Amino acid sequence: MKEILDYLFNGWTIEEIRGLVALIMLLGIVVGLMTFIIERSIARYNRKSENRKKWLIEIIISPEIENINKYFEDFILNFESQINELTDSTNLKIESAQVFLLKKAKFISEGHGFNKIFIDTFVGLIYEYDKNVGSTLKNLMVSLTDKYTTSIGNLSIDDKSTIQEFSQFCNFIKSKFYRELFKMVDY
Amino acid sequence: MSNDSKPNEIILTPMQRGISSTTFTGRPQGMQLRETLKLDLIDLDDYKYIIRIPEGTTSFNPSFYLGLFFPSYKKLKGVEGFKNKYEIVSQEKDEELRLLLEKHLIECERQAQNEYAGRTGLDSIF
């Protein structure tokens, strides 16, 4: 060891060696301080991110779960009652093709209005928080609106099978909606 | 034809709604029709156009509208530019049905405006 030190510091004065030691110590302190600052910043960022997630769950998502479920259930029930009315044989006997068409248009407008409120409020709020998730949720709702529109628009007078098909599609969209929603909070 | 003369017409047909369909729906379908109508080229000319929606249409969905017209909104720099060039009218004779369709078109325009400005529906509420 002594030989190595003699080799390394051959010709150095004791002050020069002390200066080097002091410099190394100073560098150690700076590195330690920087590590501390970086660790604190990461912890603060993680805490902030956790707080945002907690806020999102407690303030935005959880209070709305019941409303989201109700929205999808009501949408299916509303669709079912509209199809039943459109295919009611008593009505069909007395109504003209034009009245049938007008009824379809009215029901489609009702459905659009129902969806619009949901998209503009809850989905809009999520979009403000996370644009990617908000866009995905909006696209899901748009595909539901389109399915609803074509199911009523293409309805023939004696076809009730569309109720089950629409109900399955609606539940499929609902499950995808929740999956996307909870992706934001890593559930 | 000069810029000030009678507008050209683009007449949508019942077949463009799809077989036995009374609705215009779906963004891909709108984009496909846009290609068929060559709207990318039409956007660049100096003429005005009236787009006619066929009788018996029960819905004109925003998804279809955006697929068909949103690139025009971008090229014509928003709603004002779009409305200066295109006018969309329903050929429906039944007044009640025509009014419903006009409501759909207002909603379509609102959504196109929001998408163009990168806004959500919340902006129109608050």
C-alpha cells in the first residue's frame, strides 16, 4: 500500500495531498447533496401523482359510479321501450310509413340528447384531466350513439331481436368504458 | 362558373345511407363518401356548394358529419370558412322531420367546432 501511495504521489508536497483530500471530500458532499435533492424531487413527484390519483378516484370517479351504471341501464331501458312502441302491432295498423319514420327520428333525437349530456359533462371532465383517456371514452360513446342510431334507423316493423343485440353491445361498451377509466388510476 | 353565381349542388342519395338505412352514421362511412365526392379537391376551388340531404333521412350523426366534413373545416380554417363555402340543406318535405334533422346538423356543427378548437363540451357549459 505504502509503495502504491509513494508511486502515485511521488513529488507531491503534504499541502498538495491535503488539498486533493479536501477536494475529494467536497465532491463527496456535493454528490451526496445532489442525490438527496433528486430523491426528494422524485418522492415529491410520486406523492403529487398519488394525490392526483386519490383526488381523481375520491372526487371524480367514485361519486359517479352509480350515475354511470344508471346511465347505461336507463339507456338500454329507454331503447327497449322505444323499440316496443315502434313495433307495436296496434300502432302499426293505424300509422302510415311517414309516421313510423317520424317516430324513429324523434326517438333517435331523444337518444342523442341523452348521450350528449353524459359526453359533455362526465366524459368532458375526464378529457380535461387526461386527453388520451377522454378521447377513448368519447369514441366509445360515439360508437354507442351510432349503434343506437342504426338500430332504430334500420328497424323493420316486426323486428324485436334488435333489443337483445343492442343491450349486449351497450354492456360491452360499459365494460370497456370502465376498463379505460380505471387505467388512469392503475387499478 | 364565377364565385358569385348560383352555387353548385352536391346531392346525397338514399343509397349513400346504406342499404335499407334511414341514417347517415359512422366516421369511416363519412370519410369514404368524402373520397367518392372528391371533397378534398372541391375544398380548393372558388365555388360555393349546396349539399342536399335526401328525403326520408331520420338522422345525420356527428360521427358521419366529422368523417365527411372535418378535413374541410381544417382546410377552410374553421366554421366560418366552411359555412362560406358549403350550405347543408334537407330535402325533407315533412316539416317536423326536417326540423329534427336541422337540430342534428346544429349539433354536428357544434362538435366540429369543438374538435377544430380542441375543446370539449364542457366549454359550452361553463
